[in-house]
Amino acid sequence: MPPRIGRRLAVGGVVGMIAVLGVTEARAEPLFTLGTWEGALEAQFGWDRLRTTTQGGSETKSAITRYTERLTIRNNGAYILDPGFWTSTVSGTVGLFQEQDRFDGSSISRDGTLLGYSLDSVILGNKPYTGTIFARRNQSILAREFGGRTDLTLETRGGTFSLREDSVLEDLGIRHLSSVLGARQERTVEDTTVLGQTFRRDET
């Protein structure tokens, strides 16, 4: 075999090995990478007491005792492909509540769960054209008069798109132009129970 052909084959083999290794490393990179984890445990105790006296002298008493525990787990800085492409912060909350209502000598015990989540994402955060996506849900229990309560659920979702002055429009001769476009939807679900009757408010 002539020396030139042997050298060319050797160089070609080395280049081929480098190319194969490069493709292997590229495929080994994960599509989705988690950020840092953190958690929080919250406990609350509440006690409300109400005494009402009418003009005729009759008196009513009510008291509410409530225990609430919430566990929140959050991941900060998760990203898809590259942090400059898509970065997110995601959290989930699970809560438990127990309460005892006393009204005019009667007593009612209740318990249940409280669920919530939060998602905040930034797309192309290092570019002059940036998008954001957000979604949140939160549940809570509010005390009312006469042994009543309100179960409240709040949901919010939407996104924005912002265009800075140093965007691609500047190359087209359009200078000093920036804009922000956004869409947002909110929903409120409120169930209020007083004296055995429940009233619902559902607004979007």
C-alpha cells in the first residue's frame, strides 16, 4: 500500500472516530434537566369565637377550631436542552385540614385536602424576544360567622411575549420599538356554607 494512501486512511479513521464520539456525547446530553430542590412544611392553628346578642336579649355563640398542614416541594431552574432556551420553576403543594365548628350547642367536625401548584417558565430569556408561561392554583379555607366557612379555589394561567429594542427589527431599519403582549385567565370558585346552606360563586 503506498504511504500516501496509508496516511489518508489513518487520518480518515481518526476523523471518523472523533465524529462518532462527538455524536455519542451529543446524544448523551439529557433533553430535560432538573434544577435544585427545596421543600417547606407549614402548620397553622386557628381559633375563632363569635358571640351575638339581639335586641330581645337572646344570645348565640359560635366557635371554630382549625388545624392546617401544608407540604410544598419546589424545583428551581429546571431547563429543556439549554438554560437559555427554556427554564422553569415548578412547585406542588399538598395540604390537610381538620376543623371543628360549634354553634348553639351543636358540633360538626370536618376534614379534607388542599391542593395547589405553580409553574413559571421563561423561553429564550437571553434573547431580545422572550416568552413566559405561568399557571397557578391555590386552595384555602376561610371562617365565616355563625359557624360557616368558605372553600376558596383560585386558578390563574397565561403567558407573555416581549420584544426589546435590540430585536431583529433593528436590522430591518425599525428602531426604538419595544412591545409586550400578554394573555391571562383567572378563575375563582367559592363555596360558602352558612346555617346548613351552601352558596357557590364560579367566575372566570
